[in-house]
Amino acid sequence: GESVGLHLPTLSVQEGDNSIINCAYSNSASDYFIWYKQESGKGPQFIIDIRSNMDKRQGQRVTVLLNKTVKHLSLQIAATQPGDSAVYFCAERMDTGRRALTFGSGTRLQVQP
Amino acid sequence: EAGVAQSPRYKIIEKRQSVAFWCNPISGHATLYWYQQILGQGPKLLIQFQNNGVVDDSQLPKDRFSAERLKGVDSTLKIQPAKLEDSAVYLCASSLTSGKSLGEQYFGPGTRLTVT
């Protein structure tokens, strides 16, 4: 399939290590944030979301942290596996007005065995 | 549950030609989205439908792009005439609702368009 994100920033980690992917969002009025994973040749896949009234949310092996003061979002992946290799996008949305998702530019995660 | 279906998966056309993409959302999903994803960038919303009505088409280049969802299920996105800068992956997504609930969006595999 086609490659996604040939010129994206890349994070390279060893299998078993923890990964942290960062995202700076643009709109202080955004109140809903999502992390997506996109493998080559596939559409984005939902990983985890968080509302603006929270600062941390945990899923299976993933944690999202939200710092509204500096408009920063991070995705932590515990015990990173080769199957986690993909491009990761954060997306933001407002609760009023235009409610469409706005995606960030993405980070490529490469997991070395 | 079947996912969002899109066809074709790949299309190569010359500039100034026309092209159409098809999307079949997840059964029961009222909201359908078309995104354009240029290589190296995140998806950008082109148009959003709620059933067969347009909710948001503010970023759709209406001089050359059109989309319809006549019966509130399948949708087609058309480009006429295509330009070189239209080369991208066109993603379709659907969700149960676009109202005040969050409505997780499920994406199809996309159609890779190359304009030469």
C-alpha cells in the first residue's frame, strides 16, 4: 500500500520501551481530543479520546495527557510492540459551532525489534 | 460488523480529467465525512453529511469538487476537472451521530488519487 507521512517527524524506540508522542493543538476553544493510529495503506484508527474537563485518561497500554494551559497533548504507549509502528495523529474538535475534527500533522513511530 | 467501504482503492488520471469516488458507510451511521489527506499531512475535512443533508462544506473547493448522498446512505465525491494538487488519499468516515454526543468516526481505507 501507499506510504503515509514520508516526511513526518519520526520517533524510534526499542521494543518493550515506553513511547511518548507529543502534539500541540491550535484552538483554545477545542474541548475534545482524539489520538488516531494510521498504518500504511489504511485509514486512521481510533486509539483513545479525552474531553477538556479531564487531564488524563488511560486505556489498554495507552495513556493520553492533556495540558490546556500550554495547549499540549501527549500519547504514552507502554511496552511498545512492533505492531505499534505507524503514524500517529492527534485531532481536536470544538463542542459548538463547527464540530469537524482538525487533525495535526502526525508523528511516525518506528519500533525496533 | 462491516467497516466503511471505499472504491476504487487506487486511481491514476491526467489533469483536467474527471474522477469519482464511492463510499458505503457502516450500516446505521447517519453522519458521513469526506477527508483529503495529502502525503505527509493529517486528513482535512472536505464535507460532512447528516443523513442526506450537508452539515459542513466550508473547506470543499466547490468550483471543482462536488459530493452527494442522495438516499442518506452511500456517497460519491467527484472532482471535475482534476488538478495536479488534487493528488492525495481521499478518506471516507462515518459516525452514528454528529450532534452533542461525541460520535466516534470510523474511517475507510481510502482512495489513492494520482493526477499526472
